[in-house]
Amino acid sequence: MGAASTRQSRAELAPHRRQACCALYHQAVELVGKRWTGAILIVLLDGPCRFSEVGELVPDLSDRLLSERMKELEAHGIVERRAIDPVRVEYALTAKGRALEPAVNALKAWAEAFPISHG
């Protein structure tokens, strides 16, 4: 197979690869990039927390929105809700959620290195 043939094959496949990659990438970014989701993940990366603890550690996050985000993260298998006796509930990252740690830490480091000005 010559170089021209390889280029042609890649050129033909490129739109399909881009579409698949872009769709998966955007789905992930839309989920993790929702308002407050990153902050919730940062809190849970330190270990399991009760609902009220997460709320205290993320200033300005309403209980309603925290509940909504927790349900979304749970539905996507990123967070698990654990019932502990006596009548206590805590939230923890699943293995899938823990796998986000390098990405969350990289974004956090980038944000600290290059603060975004509001103006």
C-alpha cells in the first residue's frame, strides 16, 4: 500500500473519526462541565461526604442544585449514594468517578496557572 493510498484511506475515515471523537468528548465535557459539578467532584475526591458536608464545602451551591447534580452524577455511574446505619447517607465516587481525578487535577492546575479574568 503506497503513501497516496494511505492518505486517501485516512482522509476517507477522518470525518467518521472526528464525529465519534467529538460526540464522546462533548458528552463528557457537558456532563463534567455543568455548573458546580467540578466543585462537587473536587470535594468527593477527598473522600465520601454527607450531602450537608458537600453543601458546606461548596459555597453558594443551593441544596436543590446539589441534589440535582448528585442525581445526575449517580445516574451516570460517577457517584454512588450509600445508606449507612443509623439513618445516614453519604456520597462517594465510584471507580468511574475516581478515573476523572487526573483530568480534574489538570484543569485545576491550569486554572491556577492561568486565571481567567472577569471583565
